[in-house]
Amino acid sequence: MIEKYRFGTSKKVINNPKVVSFGWLKSQKLDDVRRLLKEQLLKRFLEMKGNIYPDLIRVFYTNLKFEGNNVVSHVKGVDMEITHEVWAAVTGLKYAGLRINKGNIGVVEDFNKIQYYKSYLKNPHAQVRTCSVGGLKLNERLLALIVTWILTPRGSNHSILTEEDLVCTYCIMSKVKINWIHIIKEHMKKSMRLSDYHYPYAILISKFLNYFEVNLEDETSELVKSTHEVNNGSLSKMSFTKINERWVCKDGEHGGSSSGAHAEHGEEDQEVTEGADMNVQDEEQPAADLGVGKSVGHQGNKIPSMSSFESFMVNRLDNFAKNQRNLHDLCVINFSEL
């Protein structure tokens, strides 16, 4: 474990934490978003603040294991077994709802990323080149930010939505309960499996350290600052402006481009070229269906249909993305055996 920490986990980047205040959502009259997130039992999780401990977070991931439904680690002589009861005590989350990941998107009946994405656009007739956040309506744009920065955080390219991002956003908008504990655990596994993937959930893990009374004296710590909060500046950088106490798009009701991307919180996101259009930006190997007992049908607005050309391109690019994932996994296996 010492060698693993020294040459591996100690050098990995930790994702910058983000925070959403429900008081801020209320003050900005973003009541629909606030209610939708509250129905997902996400209030306590999204509002978590405090000190984070980068060195101990890396130790946590170095010793991280998954035993049954529990998350297990060992930090500074303290055994940490994170059961469903611990999750509820620290985050308020329950192990219930749809267990969504790359391998079981089918729990959402007839899900098609382009069709659902088009239904989120300010201009549903805009030409779609990538599933970019730039052309989304206000509520969907804000939820996409929360999904990609907090619920399933990644180190870069927050401006392009993956299939899983779209499913999560759709379920939140449609009031379909999601098993966020399952999603968080799967995301932790992914960060351990992929060497270039940032470690997520710095605030959450620091809360676990406090819960298990790990000795934090003399440990390097960083305070979650106001700059980590989603606020009015975040909405302004998304090209929304406040007029008569209401946030509207700067380009008008149907302004903006479905392929234009704005980097949130001042961080530059990787540019995605047309050659990568509609690829799922996810190296994760499809997992087995987790046996959720029901499917989610079409809910909310009517979804615009795809043209025959769009259907053709989606099928080709999905096959290409699948081949790339298989090639990646094969390379990982071969290098691990050297």
C-alpha cells in the first residue's frame, strides 16, 4: 500500500469541490430547481462545506475497497466501514431509486441522447453537433452544472454532456428518484481504475473522516471558499442575465447555440471537434444491468424525433465509442500484466 500511495495515488489530482446553497436558489427565484433537487434528497449533500484534507483523501482512496454494499477504507489507524446508515447520517441520502450507470441506461425506456438533449434546448430546432451545455434552457443548464461538477464530477470537459449526464438530468427533471449512493460509489471506482481520472468528492470524504473521528490535528487542510459556490457569477458566465428579478438568456428566449460551450467558474474546458460529435465522453466499461424493477417512460415535454441521417450517425458513432472503450480496456489489461 505504501508503494501504491507513493507512486500512484499521492500524485493524483483531487477535483475542486463545488457547493450549491438552497438559500441562494430561493433568493434567485430558482424554485423549480430547488424543489427538484430537494425531492432527490440532495439538499444536505449539495450544501456540504468545511475543511478538506487532500493528503488523507488520497490515503482514503489508496485503501478503498467495496465489500458488499459497503464502502471500506483505513486512514491513520481508523477502520472506516461506510454502511447505508453512515450515508444517511452524513449526507441524508438513502440507498433507493434507479441505479444508473453506463451499462444500464435501458432502465429509462427508449432513451435516446439526441432526442432528450433537443428537448432541453432553448431553440429545439437548432442544428445539433455536440451535446453541449451552451444551448440549454436555464433550469436544465443549472442542473447539468450540478451533475457534472458535484454529483458526478470530472476534471475537465464539463461543457459536453455524456449519456449518463443526460439521463441523470432527465430523471431529476421528471421527478424520478435516483440512487445517488450507487452513482457516487461507481464514480469512486472509476477514479481508482483510470490513472488520469481525478479523485472526486473531497468534501464528502472529509465528512467521513470527521464522522469516524480520524485524528485531523496537524494535517494539511483547505477551506471550501465562496469561490467554490454556484452563484450569480456562475449564471452570468452561462450567458444568463437578471432582468426584473428574473434570470433570462442574454441572447433572448431562443438565443445561443446548441454547440456553443461556456466554461463555468472560469475554468477552460477542452474543445471538442466535429469529428468527436455525439461520442460518449466516458471510458467506463458497460456494467451488468443492476435489475431495477421498472422502466421510466417518456415524461414531460414531447421529444422531437430524429431524422434518418441523425439516426444513422448516432448508430455509427455509438459503435465507434464502444470499440474505443473495448480497445482501452484491452490496453489496460495488457499493461497490468507487464
